[in-house]
Amino acid sequence: MQCMDQWHKPIYEFLRTMLGNHEDAADATQETFIQVVRSIRSFRKESKFSTWLYSVARRKGLDTLRGRKQRMLRLAHQSPEQWSNHFTADPYFNGTEAQLQLHAAVQALPERQREVFVLRYFQELPYAEISQLTGASEGAVKASFFHAKNKVQEAITSFDTLNLSLSNPSNE
Amino acid sequence: MEKQVSPFQTPDGFYQAQRRAIWQAAEQPSEKVESPVRSLPSWWAWVASSAALLALTIYWNVQTHESNCATFACLWESTPEDARVPSDEELELWLEDDLLFESILAPSIDV
């Protein structure tokens, strides 16, 4: 199936940024494509295929977020600093320091803001499509993204401040 | 902010292995869990409800049968209107019921 070649990695990375770990993202990705393959005939072409595909992936992601494993993970990691430690220990995360801070800040966002930020910033979906996916108005989507972006920038600034103070100890 | 290069890695052969798993799972028919109630034929429901109704009727009749009565009130309820005329023995039993005697044979008179 051609769509799987094209969309497999983007859907995995979308779910990876939503869920914060490889195992959950892998399971949700597999379930997404199983459902897509099974129900491709019911796709009515009223929306773009990508919108339909992302809506299936989004539902699988939300289902996983409600599961016990994700709830325990998020209970144990609530601040950007805690998520930074999580990604540092993650064997499947191989980013720069800046990417580490960015993804840590994103994981610390509330669920709705994280979803909008991931779809807009990483997946580069237009606001209209995000609105269609999430069922929120375009205005609400823009507002969510605005607040999410501010929180992410704030978190990254505090990382930089922390790094600066650690690299310049006061002289006694 | 850096976003062009994804920081996420996957194990070797991850996507190929997952595609094989997806096709294998998609080819299998989706499991339908049949409700145990739905799996019974519909006429069974009628038989079961009729049996329940019959059991309830029998239970009700047994409870109010005259042989189970300990008071006149119960006896009165369980005896059909067109029942046979009571025997002397039965009549005497009823007359021993204080409540019956007071309410029927000695109406209250306000003085």
C-alpha cells in the first residue's frame, strides 16, 4: 500500500511527540495502520486522505494517553526538567541539546496544547486542518498554539538560564 | 528552534517489521465478540419469560392457598367467592378469630 510508504514515518513521529516514548508510539502506529487498511473502503473522500489518516492516528494516540502506562509516565514527569531527564535516558532519542529542551518542553504542555503544537509546529498542518481534526474552531486552535508556543519558549529560556548559572559559578 | 532533523530513532528494521505485522493483522478477520444473550434463538426468550410468569403465578397461589392460612383474613383472601359453603368445623374456626368477631358481630356504637 503506497500510503504506508509515504505516511508510516510521519505518523510514527506524530505519535512519538504526542506520547513521549517509543513503545507506546510504535503500538499506536501499528493500530492506526491496521485500522486504516481494514476500513479504507469506508473512506468517503469528503476530506483529504491525510486528514482522515491523522484523525485515526489522533484517536489511537488519545486512547493510549488514557491508558495506565501513559498516566503513570505523566504522573512521574510533570516539569520540563523531568522530561529532559527522561529523554536523556531514552535510547531512541538522539537529538541535540536544543532538541532535547524543545521536546521536554512540549511533553510538559497540557494535552490539548501539546496536540495542537505537535500538529502545527512539527507536522506543519494548516490551522484549518487542525481545526477539522480536533473539532475545535480555528480561533481556538490558534489560541492554543499561541499559548503553547509561549510556554515552550519560557521553558527553553529557563533551561538556558539554568545552563548559564551552572557554567558560570560565582567567584568567592 | 531546531525541527528539520528528527531526533527520534527506531530499532533496525522497525518499519519493515511493523508493515509485515500490520498486513498480517489486517488480513485476519476482526474479532466479533458475540453477546451470550444474543447467541440464543429469539423463541428462547419467550419460553423463558413464560416460564418465569408461570412460576410467579404458582408461587402467588401457593402463598395464598387456604391450607397455608393462619388467620381468617388470609382465609378470606384465598377463598374464591363461589366456593363451597363452609362446613360447621370451618365456621367454628372462623368464629374463634377475635378480629372477625369484633369487627362483624359487635359493631362499635358511639355512646
